[in-house]
Amino acid sequence: MNKIMRALLRTVLVQLPLARERMESGVVYNPLSPKMHSDPYPIYRKLREKSPIHWSRLINGWIFTRHRDVDVVLRDSKRFSNDERNGTNVRFNPYADEARSMLRIDPPDHTRMRSLVGKAFSPRAVAELKPRVEEIVDELLAGLGDSFDVLDDFAYPLPIIVIAEMLGVPPEDRDRFKGWSSDVAQMLEPGTSGDDAMQAGRSRAELTLYLSDIVEARRVAPQTDLISALIAAEEEGDKLTREELLSTLILLLVAGNETTKNLIGNGLRTLIQCPELSQQLRDNPDLMDAAIEELLRFDSPVQLDRRIALEDMEIGGQKIRKGQSILLLIGAANHDPDEFDDPGRLDFARTGQSHISFGRGVHHCLGAPLARLESKIAFRKILERFSDIQFDRPPVFKDHIVLRGLESLPVRVRRRRITESV
């Protein structure tokens, strides 16, 4: 297709629906806009103020921006489905490739799968990982110089090593996991096409084949790892099928890696921009739990989710029809002034955990306890080790709207002297 035809097609499919949308409501939601990558929050604010429950012609679905509306939908698995097969003409499906994983199925299958996998991510099981996570963080930090890239040298390796050890993946294959995870995560983003889509498809196929080989090896010779446990797991007579097991392992790898990596990257970027808050955490390490929750709210690693209405209903004065798609803007809900005072301000003294960065209800993020543990240890040890952290070059966000994260985070640091840490 030549450039003229591509431009014409883009005008018909994107620009004309957006123009009509702007005329009707005075505001539009264009997930392909570069502004959505660099700083989506001003756009979220306009949507909340002018059209909080907004019909989008571009995605042929509803856009929810208020905290109370997003919260209601996330909690209600009886009236709202994660399975796009319940939708009518769903144009924007950021999770199409995850249709058979826990992410995209409803109870009772979701309940069965989650009960089997969830044992490895219970608070007690995660707490037992703390000493090893601390060792990994110390090892990674010890290998850093005075200038480094936070993502490549720290935030990427940390969750990859943790999940790889949980799965029983050989250390020499961890770098392959990093590439596979990044490529497969690209599948979640709208507009992925051409070479990016082909690479993502190849990586998913390679990852599936790799995990299939490990699964078959564990069936013959079980070990003390998560894959062996899932193969042997049985709950009320049900086991994970081979397809369910593989899709779940891919989900654990991608979601576990990307969420923690982006939480650390986005969070450290924010702390560098607010050095007084970094110092506050050094002086008051007991604030770290609250800081993690506030960083999750302030710049969520996951910016949106989707549901399908299972019946006709009315929410916020709008009539929602059965089968219609609902895009839930988590980032917008986390900045709703009706829920958070002065939401644009980072405040470690906020009480409660009403952000929805890890979701709500039956689909609340399975790995949330692990992500919290990893990020808490990471931030604590980074701030203990370095008395000053500065950007080496301006950070740039990826052109993503689902998983919000940086391309890179190059920094310069000054190490704390012994007298500074006493």
C-alpha cells in the first residue's frame, strides 16, 4: 500500500471519527496520539471534566475516567466480562492475544485457574522470597558504576531473575526472557503492526516453545519450582490443561516483569524530579510502604483495562448496552480529584490504598504482593546506597498507552559515604 493510500485510510478510520467525536463532546480520546505516551494526565483531566463517561467512535466503545465508575466495573464480574467474545464489534482489544489466560476469562474457569496459581503468590509465600530478593538487589547494585541505565542495569534484571528462579529457568536463559517479555508486551498496545507485530509474534512462539520444553521436562522429572508445582497442583479434581498452563506462565512472565520494571522506572524518575521526597524516605524509611502506594497511584504501570457489558444497564447517567466495550482508564481514575485531594501532587502522607493500579475484584493483580516486595526493597536499597541521583539524559517514555514505562533511564549517582549513612 503506497503512502497516499495509507494516509487516506488513516483519515477515514481515525481522523473522521475523532472529528465527529470532538464536535459532539468537545473532547476526544485518541490512544494513538503521541501526547498519550509522554504525559496522558492532562488529557485524562479534560475527559473527566467534560465527558467522564465518554462514547468513542474510534474504539466503538465507552471510556470511563472517574474513580467511582471504574471501581464499580472492576469489582462486578457478574455484569462485566473480561472475555471479548461477549462483545459486539470490539475494535480496540488491548489483550486479544491473552484470550486464554486468566487475564481474559471469567469465573468459574478464572476461579479454578487462579486458585491453582495463587498459592505461589500468597502473602506468606511472597514473604519467604524476601531474603533472596534482597540478595539479588544487592548483587545488581554492587555491579553499578557512577553512571548507568536504571532500566537495563537494574529494573529489568530484578523481576526477570526473580520470576526465572521461581519457574526454574536456567540462569543462562534469563537474557532471552528479557527480550521475549518486551516483545510480547508490545502485543498489548494498539496500533502494533508491521515489523513490530511480526517480531512480537515470533517471540511469543519462541517463548511458548521454550516453556513447552521445560513443562515436558518437569513432567518427567519434577523439581522444586513453580512449573513443577503447577503441573502437580490439583484443586477439587481440576488441573491446568497444557494450553492453560502455558498461557499462565507467559502471563506471569510478562505481567510480573513489565509491572515491576515500570513501577521502579516510573517511580525513580518521579523521585529524581522530587529530591525532597527522596530525602524524606532516607530520613524516614518507615514511609516506604506508603510511598510505594503513592507512586503506584501517581504514575501507574498499567494505564487501562477493558470489560464487556453482559446486560443493559445505566451508569453515571449513561445507558450501557449489552455487548458494548468499556475502556477503563486506570490512570485517569487514580487522578480523580473526587477521590484524591490535589491528585497531581505526590504525597507520601496519603492514607488508605484507594488507587486501582492493581485492579479490583476477582481480577485484582495476582502478583501485586511480589511487585510491592520487589519495589520496596529496590527503592530502600537505592536510596541507602546513593545520596544523590540525577538524570544523565532526559528520560523518554515508550509509545505505549497500556503499559506505561520508559525506554531508558540513564542516571548519574553519588554514593553515600559511611558518615552520611550513620
